[in-house]
Amino acid sequence: MTDKLSKDPAPTPSGSGSPATPYEAIKAVPVRHYGRWISAVVVVVLLGWLVYAFSQGNIIWDTVWDKLFDSSIIDGLWNTIVISVASMALGLVLGILFAVMRLSKNPVTGAVAWLYIWFFRGTPVYVQLLVWFNLSLIFEYINLGPIYKNETVDVMTPFMVALLGLGLNEGAYMAEIVRAGIQSVDEGQTEAAHALGMSQTKTMRRIVLPQAMRVIVPPTGNEFINMLKTSSLVSAVQYTELLRASSNIGSTSSAVMEMLFVASIWYLALTSVFSVGQYYLERRFARGSLRSLPPTPWQRVKANLTTFKRSPEATR
């Protein structure tokens, strides 16, 4: 019955003796995005020119590939990951704590949180690392009364100096990120939770923070990737991370530039891996605010590859 109806001519208008011609099917032709491919060709040419320029330099690339998986480099890489994750964890805990303190109606806790954020955001992280490293020049002992007492030089190991320098600095930035995320949640959510008899702490943990995560996660991922690169500063306090391990080999083997390239390759690898993880984490927390999830990188590649494909109707 469907085929019969499709073959029948369109109904004639009232008062007309001749039948109307049937409507023709619309042939949709996809838009050609030639500018995308032209820009892609230009970028590829520039990258090729850059690779060629570096290949003409006085760089022993064999040394770069030979030292890429050296045991000292791998140990330094592992130390970079450990200090970055530990410092970020400390910064996240401090950020949540001081964000809640700053949003508190208690003027004392609010003032303390503001001073903490003001100080650690207002001074360079390199200076803070040096202060912790030279703390024994001011305090010979760390004396906490009956709880703990020890010499400062024994407590302030390179790892502890790096952890405090990076973690406390990161806590100030995370406090502002978490505060912005908490304030993005509608106040009616908190009022409804209180109306149900939930305490302030439970409301924050069960209602506010889960909804604030979609605002907190993107800048937190950026901060962690930045932490991976900032961790190179701890080489100044004798912590053997990736940059210091590379510099040690470069100074003894007279391959300074080659070892800097080795460090750069590993930093690029780390940031790339964690960037992918950040993308999928953001995609997960976006489920409650978007009608459709953003495409994955592979889905974007497939969509771009089909840009020039004609539709079946257009090729007939």
C-alpha cells in the first residue's frame, strides 16, 4: 500500500483539471570544509620544517634514545610522579578545608583562610621551597612539646621539603577552585537538605560537593598537569626527580642538551597521559548537566575523516 501511494500523483487543487506534478526529492550535498584541510596541510608543513631544522643541529640523537630508558631517568620519572601525586593530594585536602573555612560565617576561620590563600598565592613557589629547605637556619629543632621533638635537618628531608613547598602552595589555588565550585551550586539545594534535617557537614559531603565536582574537576586537572611541570623546581632542594636525574647524567657525559631533550620527552608523555585521563573524568561528571556527552577523541577523528565523503543521494 505504501508503494501505491508513493506512485500516485499529488492531489490536484480544487478547480483545476490537470494533475499536479509530484514533488522531487531534495538532494542534500554536505558542505565542504576546505579551509580545515588547507590549515592542516600548512601545520604539517611547518612541523616538518621544524623537525628538519632540529635535525641539522649538533645534537646526538642516538644519545637521546639510548638514555631515554636509563635506570636513573626511570627513577627520576617515578619520583616526579610520586611527588606530584602526593603534593596534589595534600593541596586538594587543604583546598577543601580552607574553601569551607572561607565560606564559613565564623570571622576567625574566614580570616585565617584568607591569610593562607593570600600568602601562598602571593609568593613564588620557588621561594617557598627555599624557605623550607633552609628552615634549619632559623629553627635548630622542631619542638612540638611532648608530642614530637627532633632536629630540623633530620625532619626536612628533600622529599619533605618538596612536599610542603608544592603541597601548601597548591592548597591555596585549590581553595579558590573549590570555593568557586561550591558557590556554583544553587542555595536551594542546601536549604532543601537542611529542611530534611541534614547537618551542615552531611549537606556539604552528600549534596553540595558532588554537584560542585563538574566545576571543580576541569581546573583541578589543569592544576595537576601544571604540578607535573612545576615539580622540576624541586631539583633546587636536592630532590632527585626527572630534571635533576637528567642534569646529573648530562653534566657527567657532556650531553647537556641531549639529556634536556630526554626530560622534555618524558614530561610530554606524562602530561599527555594525564590529559587523556582528565578528559574522560570531565566527560563523566558532565553527564548530569549535558543532554549529550561530548564526542571522544576517536569519534572526532572519524567525523573529520568523513568530511569529504558524499552522501549516497548526491553520488547517484
